[in-house]
Amino acid sequence: MQALRPESFGTVAIVSAAMLWGTTGTAASFFPGAVSPIAVGAVTMVGGGLLLFLVSFRGAIAAFHDVSSRRWLLLGAVGVFVYPLAFYSSMNLAGVAVGNVVSLGTGPVFAAVLERVIERESLSTLWKVTTPIALLGVVLLSLGGHALNQGDQGSATFGIVLGLLAGLSYALYTYCSTRVIRAGHSSGATMGAVFGAGAIGLLPVLMIFGAPLLHSVPSLAIASYLIVGPMFVAYLLFGVGLRTTRSSTATTITLLEPVVATLLAVVVVGELLTPTAWGGLGLIFVAVTVLSTARHPRKTLVSP
């Protein structure tokens, strides 16, 4: 059997990472009702963040010693702190499918805004065309949210808002990470430093809300999967893939995540999407795919 070329291996690694990321919402839906989405987000990021920090300990410490990178690491850690709390709460209120698509689909939009505000980088015509389309998709998702078996329309709408917050925090820690990598630190060291700092910040949250996770073996098993699979292993795979895959290609491949999440939500969790919601999903996917493919290689989004 012919061995995979490095480029092909990189693509397989990124696809595998995206598939793992797409399982987070479905896995989290099997927690008992006593386990809050805040506890789920905290345990996932604390466990996975500390693992990422430990495997890149020396490089992460060196990144913190670099004065020019420290502020970006700390700002990125704020995004890491907010992201899991908003992300899992969004899925709890708006549904697995909508929570994933809004949180991850709006990430490239917020990233472009950050680059515009911080680096004064002009926005392309393509960005100006695709962004309203993506935002229209978010509106359609909100209008169709009542059909997701997740409570009343008000809760679904608030879930959309939390998804937008998750998308912003996702873009924030990704942008800050790219600034640190541009300063000369490896991607592994940067991820270890950013996620490690965010994990430390989330420890008090885990201590306050995490007790129900210890009440059953299934809860511990699901939490362990989220920590080791979608967090730790997926990020290692993504790092391997970026060594041989163009960033624009990698960003497009990671859009498999919300697609996988939506399919699992419908098939496994049993969520029901109205035609309006499906239309919103389609608009976001098309808009973000076009926008991500056209982005410059150095603006890659690191998927959560």
C-alpha cells in the first residue's frame, strides 16, 4: 500500500480534528441535568488546557518570559476563559446545531473585525458581501430556534447571543495566538501558554460548579472524553496538519465541525430544525466557506 504523502497526511489530520470537535455538543448532551453547561465548559477547558500546557511546558514558559508576547498571551487567555462558558451555554439554550454553527461560523467575521480595529487592515469587498449573508443566517437561526426542542423562543434567542459571544472569544484567542506565533514562538508553545493560562483562570469556576461531575461514572467518562478527545488530541492533530497544509485550506477543512455537529444533533440527539433554521445554517456555511477560503494564509482560525 502506498504511503500517504505529507500533504495528504496533513489533510487527514485536520479532518480528524474537525470530526472530533464536531462531537462536543452531542457528547455534552448526555450529561445529567444536574451538570450545568458552565461545569462542562470549565472541566473541558481546564483539563485540556493543562494537558496542552504540560506537553509544551518549556516553550510555554519561554513565551511568557517574552515581554512582547505576554500581553497577547494574557488577552488570549481571556478569550479561552470566556469561550467554553459561552459555547456550552449556547448549545444548552439554542441547541447543539445552532450553538455550534453560530459560535464557530461567526469566528472568521469577528477575526476580521479584530484585524481591522487593531492592525488597521482594510476589509475586502468579499468580506463586506459575505458578512451580511452570514448575519442574515444568524437571524434565520434565531427565528427558527423555537423548533429545536430547547425551550421557549426567548431562551433560544439568548442562546444565539451567547453563541455570538463564543464566536468573539474564539476569534480573540486565535488572533492573540497568531500574534505570539508571529513573534517567533512555536504553535505548540503558544497554544500551551494561552490555554494553560485560561485553564488556571477557569479553575475557580470548576471548583464552584463542578461537583455534580463527580456524582456518576458516566459523567466522569463523558468529561474525560471531552478533555482527551476534542480538546487535547484534536489540537495535537491540528498542529500536525498545519505543518504541511496551507492555512486557507486548513480553515476551510475545519468548517466540517459545525456540519458534523449539526448532523449528530439531528441524528443522535433528535433535534428538529425548521426550514427557516436549515436555511440559516446553509447561508452561514456558504458565506463562511467563501470568506475563509479567500483569507490570507496568516489569518488562520484555530478551531476550538
